Amino acid sequence: MRNLGIVKTNGVNFAVFQMTGSVKRWWGDYVLTRPAGSPSLTWDQFSQLFLEKFIPFTLREEYRRQFELLQQGGMFVTQYETRFVDLARHAIILLPTEREKVRRFIDGLTFSIRL
């Protein structure tokens, strides 16, 4: 996948830096409620919090369902990979490890590519 490690190491700080308005207030309130000395959030933890707050549950469930059914079909591999990454963020619970994410990606490829 195309993760260069940048998002995992600096993604939260970069996202917070970009925040404005009500999103920035939400983040500030969240930070204030965390116990002192809490470890920094990982990108996956931050993404999950953000999506839960700003994406309606019904839409998240629809994206999760689309992810579960995702197959390469007639898409180019790059198109499939883009769609996979876009939908995977809504299915974090289905992908507890990087190994599971890779397995799921490969399972969705057309059979001739998997050989």
C-alpha cells in the first residue's frame, strides 16, 4: 500500500494543525478531557474518533458494508487500491492488524492477479 509512514508518525499533528472552527474546538475539548500523561493517539485512533464525531453512523455503516463487499472487478489495481484505502478507514474493526489488511486487499483482487 502507499503508506510511507508519514501519516502514521505525523498525521495527527498535521491534521490538528489544519483544523479550524468547530473542529478545532472539538479537538481542544477532547485534549482537555484526556488524563495527564496519556500517550499520543495513533493515526488509527485519531481517525476513528474523528469519523465517529463528524460522519453519521448510517453513512459509516454504508461505507463499512461497501468495504466488506469490495472486489477489484473491472477496476485497474490502482483504482481498486484507492477505493480500498478510502473505505478501509470505515472498517478499522475488521482490520485489527496490518497482516489482516493485506490479506483482505489480496482477497479482493481478481483471481488471475492473486496467482
